[in-house]
Amino acid sequence: MTKIQKVAELAGVSTATVSRALAGKDSVSPATRVRVEAAAKELGYVVSAAASSLASGRTRNVGVVTPILTSWFYTTVLKGAQRALADSGYDLTLYLLDTNPGSDLPHASNPRRRQLFEDFLQRKRVDALLAISLELEQEELDHVRRLDKPVVGLGGPLPGVPTLSVDDRAIASLATDHLIALGHTQIAHIGGNPDFELDFHLPSNRRDGYEGALTAAGIPIQPLMVRSADFTIAGGYDATLQLLGDPRVHPTAVFAASDEMAIGAILAARDLGKSVPGDLSVIGIDGHELGGFFGLTTIDQHPEAQGRRAVDVLLAEIESGTAKPKPDNTYLPHDLVVRKSTSSPTPVSSD
Amino acid sequence: MTKIQKVAELAGVSTATVSRALAGKDSVSPATRVRVEAAAKELGYVVSAAASSLASGRTRNVGVVTPILTSWFYTTVLKGAQRALADSGYDLTLYLLDTNPGSDLPHASNPRRRQLFEDFLQRKRVDALLAISLELEQEELDHVRRLDKPVVGLGGPLPGVPTLSVDDRAIASLATDHLIALGHTQIAHIGGNPDFELDFHLPSNRRDGYEGALTAAGIPIQPLMVRSADFTIAGGYDATLQLLGDPRVHPTAVFAASDEMAIGAILAARDLGKSVPGDLSVIGIDGHELGGFFGLTTIDQHPEAQGRRAVDVLLAEIESGTAKPKPDNTYLPHDLVVRKSTSSPTPVSSD
DNA sequence: AGGACAAATGTAAACGCTTGCGTAGTTTCA
DNA sequence: TGAAACTACGCAAGCGTTTACATTTGTCCT
């Protein structure tokens, strides 16, 4: 391993200057900088991350905590974050915080979570933390605060931490309004399961948006029209099966709280011999890559861009060194993407 | 931040002893160990990763390089790797090595790859590297060798590096034999696209296994029965549409090289009004979580276990400090999972 | 009882960088 | 033209551990 000393000798300067030149600091003359860079390249010199971080207190490493990995939305956010970090020369350390299935312990007792908050994060291994859809308990929040490092939340409201998220109510309203505008009045909703391991605000906000839009349009809310599922294709499928099999309701459209559930709804409708959108219009949320394949109308929430944005905010905080930025929430953009899973309802003979 | 010095004082020992006690080394008396641990806990002491790694040369951090993130198989492997690492107190640094789309440059010229191999990896940020489905060019391989750190390949043959992988030929044979045993003779194959960004051995090995099984059973190989796609649902769908629309062939079964393509095949068959398995049997590879939902017969290759296994090997190498373990390949287990997408062919009137 | 050996602990030298402070040398300006 | 203000760079003190080596203490033989 070549060390900085060798580079300094070859370039004919002190190690201090090499360090400054390579770190891209000003106060190094252009000529010197060039010489140092040439020397470094010639010797194949790369700074030792450990030494650099010990001396500077910075690691060039950002921790990303996600509750789920095997879901398109999360991996896409992660992809955006990874790319943005790599572009800025940062490493991404991945922490997976899935609750052990079946366990109903408070989060703080989950050993994996304890390990993360009490051990890993405390070792100064990361400069900042990006928390995706994370709900933290008080104790965990305290641990995070103690780090005194930038923390940004994506998708979930974290008290005392700046967050980015889409406006779930607005998205749900937009989706519902789209169906209303097409002439639907019998609109069902497949919401996310609130006891899912994710942040519980999201399902309820989406439901609120749905109900708000109906009410605003003077359409009565029918509790039987609302089902919940676990955000997966299978979950959306089952919920739709139940919905369409219930003689008490006659939905002509379904608004699913995720694209995967919406896809499940499309498959269920087909399996029941109903056509989409002829017999049932379906709209989802996410902007899933399979949306085009299924002709799914959706609200794209640009997950990859969300990952990038979150990292941008995080890096800005790291650079600025601001200990306590305003803990407010910023809304991220979303877009209605109309495909062929939604249309006006076909008039039906009342039965 | 409490440092080791404080702990030493509180426990009434030297910093050396604290270090040894906390690292779990022997040659510390049980009584002392207990006292040190108590002191550390009381002060909330956690070692500084930077200092520790500078002094010891170890980072407790493993790099994982994957070519794809938004695919169930890869994220599941990653999940297995993450969990195994977390269980052993290691961090996982994620590197994403997707080629920029459209670019046909040699890998070594891809800026993201350069950055990874020439910069990130050289900084001693990781103790070891897990390369998933990675094909490296000579230059990149040299960089990796220069690290002189344990490297394990998963799923792709890396010259000079120990690898783990399933036996793709055997899997393909098993899948094909399953169809043959059911009585099929008109068996199509949807293989992975060889110019896909992944390792190209995989698609060709699977195709070899398919052809081998046919030949062994005395069934002629029909080139028109073989299509390739990009491993996705949409890809499998299109390939199947073509296959079933081609008047020159009459497949009664399809062996797809991935579960996602197999799911696409099922959807395509349905859209063409064919029943599965009545008109078309479908078998895939992977063990995808949606397999149950679609009733898909598949060869489960236990991706999460693959991730765990790979990490186990990696950690064993780190512990042993063996610089150069035998660069051989170990095959991982796979299992046929029979569901309802395969059955005996229904006799058809020859047309 | 004396020496040899092992067990437990202490001493202090790395580990390889960053950066505050200081110093020459160079401009700038009245 | 002399002081003030920069600019570019060197010096050396850390940063917080780990660990080779030395030391102490206790145990076991003969």
C-alpha cells in the first residue's frame, strides 16, 4: 500500500499539501495540484478510508435503512439512492429492518433493531442516515438523535427529522377524482394493511384522500367498498375477489393503494371473467415498471427520483454541517399516468 | 463520545485489556471481562470503527456487488447476504454495477465500474467482496486481485476466485425431464437473453441442459422452439406470444429460464385463450415468491440461502486469513417444486 | 525451595491521514 | 514604500484503537 508520504516525496511537497490537493481544497496552486495528482496516479495511491475517517471524523459513507427489500418500490428507491451516493463518491451501507414475522414485540425489543440503533450506528460508521418508511419508537429516536448526524426520513413522518414524502392524501384524491371524472360512483378502495410493518400513516392518508374525494363529489362512502391487503399482488387479488364476490356492493372501479395490489385486482377481475376496464376500472399508485405491461393507470410517484432527492438533501446537510436543520416535510411530485385499465363505466342493467 | 480510556479507568484496567475484553479474546480473566463489560455499558461506550480499523486493518464491512437491484432474485440474494452479515456483526456496503443502458463499451470503460474497482474498493473500506452474477474483465480482475482480500463469486464463474452457484445444466435438465416424464415431447424453451447484462454462461448452460435432456430422451431439438427474452415477465410474455403464434411449432409445454418469464408465459397463454396446464404446461426456475400465487411449477434455487451461504464462505475466509483459498466452484442445492402449471399433455387432434 | 512455565495484564509504538497554526513570499493600496 | 492582507505551503499534534513485547503474579514440578 502506497501511503501519502510516498506521494509527497514524489511530488516534492509535504503530506499536508498532498492531502489538500487530493481533497480538492482550494489553497493549493494549480501547478502543485497537477503535480500531486500525477504522482498519486503514478503510484496508484488511494487514501486509506480508515485513516482518513479517523483524522477527519468523516466516513464518506451513508447508511440507508429500509424495512423491505423484496418489493419493487423499495428497491427502486434504493437504486436511486445508491446511484446518487455513488455519483458523489459516497458508499451506501444497507441496513434491513424487517420485523421478524409474527413477532408482536415493540420495535425496540427487536434484536435486529437494537443491534442497529445501539451498536452499528454508534460506531461512527456513517456520516448520515436515510430512513425509508421508517417508524421509530421514542427510544430508537433518542439513539438516532444521540448520533448528532444528519438524518433524513423518506416516506414516513419522523418527529424532529426533516422528511421527504409524497402527499398521500393528494395522490389518493387524484386517483379517486380520475375515476369520478370518468363517471364512476361505485368506487372501491383496496388500502394497505395498517398493521403492516410499514409506517401506518400511509394507508390511512390514502384512505382519507379517497374518502375526501368521494365526499367532495357528493358520493356516499360505503364501508363495504373498502378492503385492505398487504401491498402485494396476491393481496390485491384476494381483496378483489372478495369485493367482487360480495353481493352487497357493485363496484365499477377500484382504487388500489399500490400498483402491485392493482395488478392483483386486474388478474382477479379477469379470473372472474370480468373485463378491465369494461367491467372494472383499476387504478394504482407507484409507477411500477410492470405498469405498462398490464396497461395499468397509475399515479407515478417516481421512486428512483425519491431516492436521489433524499440523498441530495442528506449530502447537502453533510456538507453544510448544520447540526439541526428544520425538521419539516417536503412534498415530492407525483403524476397521473393514464393507460387502459380505466375508462367510463359501462351502463349496467340494475339487478 | 466516550473513548476506551474512560472505560479503562472505570474498570481499573489498561486500555489494552479493555480492547481485548471487548473483542472477546481469551487471555482475559472472566472477572475482568465482566468488569470491563459493565463499565462499557455504563458509559455507553462503542468502539470507533475508524480507529479500530486503522489499527487492526479490519473493517467489519463486506462489499456486495450486484448487477441488478430491481429483480426479485437479486434482492432476495441480497437479503440473505445482509442478514447473514448482520448476524455476524458485519456491515454490508452495496455496489450497484448496472451497465448504462445502450452503452456497448467494454466494461472496463464504464465509469461506474472504474470508480468501483479503481477507487472505492482500493480504499480498504471492505474486508471482502461478494460478487453476484458478475463477469469481470481482465483489468477489473487484476484490480480485485490487488486488493488481496477474500473474494467470492456467486452465480458466475470468476477465474481464480472461489465461487458458489447452482448447477444450471442440472437444473435445466431436471425441469425438462419433469416435462418429459409427464409425457411432453413438444417442449419449448424461453432462455435468458445472452446479451443481457448478466453473466452469459447462465443462459447457455440452461439451454444446454434443456437440449441434453431432450436428446437423452430421444426427442429431436427444434430450433424454432427456442426463444430468448430478458428475464422479465414482459419478456416471457412476448416470447410466448410469438411461440404460440408460430404455425411451424406446436409446443405443449414451455420451460422458461426464470420464474418471471414463466409467469409471463402463463399470462400470455391465458390471453390467447389457452389454459395452463391444459393446453400448455409451464415450468420456471427460481422459487419466486409469486410462484404459489400463479400455481407455478418451478425449480427452487433458494436465493436467500444462496446469499447466506456466500457470506458464510466469505466470513470463513476472513477469519482464517487464508490469502488464496482454492478457486473452485461449489454447487448449491435446488429443488423441484411441483404446482399446478404442469400436467400431462392433453391428446390433440393432429391438424 | 527454586526454577520454569503459563496466565493475566500493562506499556507504548504503530496505524495513515487531516488540519490548526505558523511562516515565507507576493500583492495591494494609500 | 511600508504596512496590511493574501496565498501557498510546511510542521506536527492529534484522531482512538490494536497488538507485539515486556512484566508481573501465581502454579507446578522435582
